Amino acid sequence: MSGMWGSNLKLSIFGESHGKGIGVVIDGLPAGLEIDFDLIDREMRRRAPGKNKLSTQRKETDSYDVISGYFNNRTTGTPLCAVIYNRDSESKDYHRIKNLLRPSHADYTGYIKYEGFNDYRGGGHFSGRLTAPLVFAGSIAKQILEKKNIIIGSHILSIGNIQDECFDLVNIEAHTLEKLNIKDFPTINAEKGKEMAELIEKSRSEGDSVGGIIEAAIVNIQAGLGEPFFDSLESKLSQLIFSIPGVKGIEFGKGFEITRLKGSQANDQYYIENGEIKTYSNNNGGILGGITNGMPVVFRVAVKPTPSIGLKQKTVDIENMINTEMEIGGRHDPCIVPRAVPVVEAVSALAILDLLMEQEDIR
């Protein structure tokens, strides 16, 4: 089933965008963990819709009910299940276009895969709404990692052609990531952030949308985490990153830019400092042979423009098999990048925790 993931920490997500609710089942958490629900609430608010004019005006608080696996303020060791009820879905817009294939959505592929029985409202199970339970699960993973001083953070590197400053691949401080995590619009350069927000608002006013890139970092992660080939850290991270709707690419360290370098420039040369082995550069993004080398893990995620736009587009009426045109109504994000930031961090935490559980007791 595509809705299940994990080796040591197992997840199952369920629900549809306009159904009664969405949620997650987490299996593999040890008994006796105390969960910081304030931290979860903060992360959920970062992703939640309707916060400002830069996101969809669908009003969902993303409040959740934990219905199993937690008793007397501790995990029980049995599967932990959380449900998030949908409270502001408006399905009337989708009845009008139910036979029209929205360009760059999963309408056509979902129709073929599930023989027309899939819930098409708001994208159904393909919707970005399903990232809310991922953030819930990732928030638990995040706080477990923070107790081990492993910090995950990210910022909006670009929106359209407007670019923020990049992380220093070698020197990334945990407090820098923590400061970014509390920003409503996380950029390193505040002025660039304002320009990005203006571009998003301009796209909204034109009935269009824009995409962008998120740059993420994981610091204080020890050397030796990950497996070669199929369970490499890149493989684990990439699988979960590509589970986020709208993601079209990922690169580690220098990424595609490393192809322009010679080996003498690309190689990360070693040195010893205070008894620790480090590298002068970090072009490989903290991973070699699929295994962490102790340097910061740094990667970038490409997110496409929101496919739901207000402009007229060519499409197909799949019921009558004719060419036609459509305009998508309803409430949509002119750019999904800002709300995808906490999702990238959440799934990264899940990938790291799953691998960490192979090596040590996480309690």
C-alpha cells in the first residue's frame, strides 16, 4: 500500500482532502516517551492553511485527537493514532468540474489507477492536505532527535527568480536553524523574503502561481548513520521528500553544480580538530557512500508552482472524451513553498529517526 512507510518506525496515513478527516498511525515508538504537544501545535500551525493572504483561505486549525497509543502522559508502545478532522471543506466547486482533468494534478492518473472510484474533491488522497498528519508524526520524531541534539531546520531559498542567501555548507549553527523555525516566512535575508512575498501576491492577483526551492539542513548528526545502496540516507530522505505533493527534485550538497567542478575542487578533504575528523568543504552534503560523515547534512528541494490557477486552461472532459477548456475555482495557494517548509523538516526527521533506531535505543 502506498500509504505505508518505514522499517523501524512505521507510518500509515489515511483520509482525503474533503472527507471527514485525515490522520496517521505511528507504529514502533517505544513505551514511556513523553510527548511535547506544544511543540507539535507549533509545527502544525506552521503548515496550517488560512494564516495569511499568501496561502489558501481554507480555514483549518489542524487540531488533532490522539485516540490511541498514549496514556498517562506517556506512549504505551502500541500504535499511536491521531485524527485531524476536516472542518472547512467546500466541495461544490469540484462537482462542477468532476469530469474535467485539471492540468498538472493527479486527476487523470488517479482516475486510471482507481478506475474512476477515487475521491476527486480537492485532490482526494493526493492532496497536500495529507501533509498535515506527516507534520504531526514528524513533530514527534523532531523532538526525539532534539533530545539527542540533532537539529533540523530550513528556509525558503528561492521563489521564482528571487533567491535568498544559501547556507554555508560547512558552518551551520543549530541556533540559526532554530531562529528560522519560528519565522512566519523563513528566509535568511529579510529583504529577499519581502520580495518573494510580493511576487507571490502578484501571482495571486493575476490568477497564477509560482514555485520555489527549500534548502534544509540537519546538524549535530554523528558519522555512520545510513546504509550503502538501497537504505542510504539519500535514498531514505528522497523517498519521503518525494512523498510531498508538488516536489519535483532534490539535490544534496553542491548537487548538480558539482558536475561543473574538477575532482580536485569537488573532493571534501579531511583534517582533525579537537580529536574530531572534519572536512574543509562539504560539497557532498554530509553524506558519503549513503552514510553520514559527521558534517552538516544539507539538501535542497524543488517545489513546482501550484497547479490550481484561475486562468483558462486546455483540458479534456474524460466522461465525454472531448477537448475543452476550464478555469479552476475554489481556494488555493498561489505558492505552496512556505507551507511545505515544515513538511520537509518533518519527513526529514522521520527518515533520520528510522535509521537511528537501527543503531540505538531512542528513549
